[in-house]
Amino acid sequence: MNDKTKKIIIFDDDEDILSICSYILEEQGWEVFTFTDCNDITEKVSGISPDVILMDNWIPDAGGIIATQTLKKDEVLKNIPVVYFSANSDIQLLADHAGAETYLAKPFDLEELEKVVNSVLIKN
């Protein structure tokens, strides 16, 4: 495997979303890792060192805000961009509160997913 493979972690407890996002992103050349909870989040993320993280608001157990804040407090992990995603109408506020770089409202179309993920990648 070459160093150019971009890695992404998706934290979501919805298996359908995980499989759709994984499929789309793998087609785009990403190596996709998925978790259905955010327990031990720093260990999970450190072990993979992803280029981008997709974070669901309602992820068990602590929830996306605490999970994102935990990452952003970590010296090593804080620079990994987090895309916050949720069906909540206050998603922008939630993403800001969490410290995420950007957000994606559910339901999203697949072009939006690609666009948002690639937009945070370019900033790095």
C-alpha cells in the first residue's frame, strides 16, 4: 500500500450510512475505517492516523460533541479535520460547539459528501 492512500474514519451507529459512505469513499480511493461507537476515541484515532474524520452527532456512548472535543484537546490528533454530520437542524451550532472544521447535514447527497470531505483535505 502506498503512502498516498487517504484514510478516513467514520463514526456512526447507522450501518446503512456506514456502508453507503464506505462504498462511495472507497470508489474515490479512500481507505475507510468505521466505528459504531466513540469509546476510547483517542486510541481508535491514534491507531489509524486518518486524514479526515466523519463524526455523527448521536454516536454512542459519549456523543459526537464530546468525542470531537476530546480529539481537539489532544496535541497529536487536534489537527485532523472533523466533518460533523447530523440530521439535527442546529448542526452548524453543534459543529461549532464540538470544534469540528465543517459539517454535513443529513440526509446528504453523495456529491455533497465527496465535496465536503475533499474540502477539508485541501486545507491540510
